[in-house]
Amino acid sequence: MNIYLEFLNSSLLSTTGKYLLILLPICIPLALIYGCWVLRFRWITMKFVDAQPKCLLEIRLPKEILKSPGAMEIFFSHLNQSGAGNLGEAFIDGKTRPWFSCELVSVGGNVRFFVWCSQAKFRNLVEAQLYGQFPNIEIFEAEDYTKDFFYDPEKYSMYGIQYTLTQPDPFPIKTYLDYGLDENQKEEYKIDPLASLIEYLGSMKKGENAWIQILLQKHEKEGLLHGKLGKPKNLKDEVKEEIKKIKESTLPEAKEGEQVFKFPNPTKGQQEVIAALERSATKTPYDCMIRSIYIPEKAAFSPANIGGMIGSLKQFGSLSLNGFKPSLLTDVTDLRKDLARVLPFVKKINEEEIEETKRDILYAYKLRSYFQYPFKNYGKTKPFVLTTEELATIFHFPGGMVSQTPTLER
């Protein structure tokens, strides 16, 4: 203690340094308390999640689906389930928001639909809402199709992707309303964006597997109940900010000495963007993450299917609004590849990093983990926001001609 006081009175320290030294005995305990609080919150949350029984449901389709994706939008609106309601549930029980996984799976070209629940108690809710909209489907609890797959470089090749949005969250993707699937069109005039994705999955040969996973949980203003500090923000706040930016960009500029009445004058394209943003704000939002995995046997590996997987969500994109792009690949950059050709140690580092990423992304897929640990925000990414309308566009039961695809499980 005497040494500390002597050093504090030393002329070697500046005034700022003395203030920092005075605050040090206060800041260190506070930092330790905060660190312990964060670690304990993570631990009790993981304990709660692990204790919940899980449920994987497979949906088999009839020969024909007559309803539009709007029926699936109603289903998604019922998955808006909250977590902890008070501080006791959050910090003593570790209760957190349930999440769901909607999965499109191809095993040797056989295309199947799955819905996974992080808490099995929501099985009745999922079945009731799906049967309510699609009475002719069949739903049953399935054995997890991922359990027999482990990353074995001697047996399997593998490529994994996590996607993110090309624009900020408030901007919607191109939805089924933009494709006119809410209208009573003749079958030959219908354009279903999901058709190309299903055909891609159906093109897998024996020994090839392609999986697409859409994780979603209720979008909330995250505050103390979620273990976070700071000012919370939700989708509606962000939509208002984006609309304000667009309108401000259309204000006329006054020349020197000229008086101009500043009134927004957006172009037709900007008006359509504003209308899309306003429509998106009326829908129920979800925090989401999409990942996909291509895992063929060594003998069945086809490099073309990697490009097909990277571009499998392109049809949902719009240059004026939003779309999907890869945010994480089980690969390294082109620069690293170029360096690896001349520097052996870089090649070795690349190989080790790729192998580790492949193991992690497969394990994260099997656990359906992203919103909570052990793979919370895996790949240093953050969840993006999709509304029920957008979710119904990328995951719905195709009708008419598409549902006649022979590779669909029935």
C-alpha cells in the first residue's frame, strides 16, 4: 500500500496518469464482477437450453398444394414465442427465447421438409398451425438425419456456408408478393422462387447430401432480460431511420442566393422502396440465420454443386432492396490461396483452418446452435432480421407444377 501511495505522489506521473491510477482499484473489481456476471449468465442459459427436450418433425406433402405462401406466413406468425418474463427467470432459471429451425434437405436427391423445435413442448403448436393451413399434409416425429454424419476427410468431402443480407435489416428481400403468388394465377403463369432451389436439391446424385437450415427466433428489443446493456433497438425503429434517409436524400438543393421550399420528391423507384419498407414494418419480425452444407461421399463429389449452393438463394434478391450473400465459407481468401502456392507454411495454416471450420460448422448445424452458446453468433456474425412474409417466401410448400417434382418426399 505504501509503495502504491509513493508511486502516486511521484513526479514521474502526469495528472492524467494519477487519475487513472486512482481509478484502477475501483475499475479492476468492477471488471471482474462484470466478467463473472457474464460467464454465469452464459452458463445458466446453456444449462437451461441443454435441459430442454428437442423435437424434429418431418412434413410430407400431398400430390398437390393449392394454397399460396400466404398460408405459411400465418404459420410463421405463431412461432413468435418469448423467453424470460422477469429477472428471476432470466438470471436464476436461465430461461431464454425458444428458437426453431426450418430445413430443406436432400439425401441422394430425395428432397424433404423438416421443422425442428428447441423445446419439444412447441410440437403441438407447430402441428396445429400446419394442419390448420394444410390439412392434407402428414407430420411425424423423425429421427435426426444428421446423426450418422461426422466429418471424416477420408470418407466425405464437405463445403459449408453461412449467409447474411446484402443490405441493412430493414430492407426486405424479393418476396412471394413480388412474384404474384398471392394472386389466383393460372398454373403456367406462376413463378415460384422456391422451384429452382428444390430442383437444385433434387439434382443430387446417390452419395450426395445438401442441407439448408433456416434458424429463427422472436425479434425483440434486447435489454437486461437478454443479458445485454445499452439502448435497445428493434426493426420498426430501423425502418423509420431508413425511410428518413431516403426522403432526406430527395430534398432539392438550393443554389446560392436562391430560396427553395424543401419538400421530398422521391423517384418512382424510391417510392417503391419506401412502400416495401413500410409494408415490412407491419409484419412480424424474427432474428434469423441461414446456413447450408454440401457433404458428398468422396466418389460422388461434384464441384459444380458448390457453385449451385452459393447461388441457391440468388432468386430472392433484388438490386433495389435486399438479398443474400455468403458471410462465412469453409474456405480461405484468394490471396491466401495465392500465397500458399509459394509459401508452404501458409498452405499448412490454410489446410488446418479449413478443416477446423468444416468440423465446427457441421457440429453447429447438428446442434442447430447460433442464438445461444456454444456457437452463439458463430463466425463473428450477427443474426439478421426477416419478417413472416420473407420467411414464407424462402420456406413454403410449393404448389401446382412444382409439387409434382418426383424427388419430393411424399
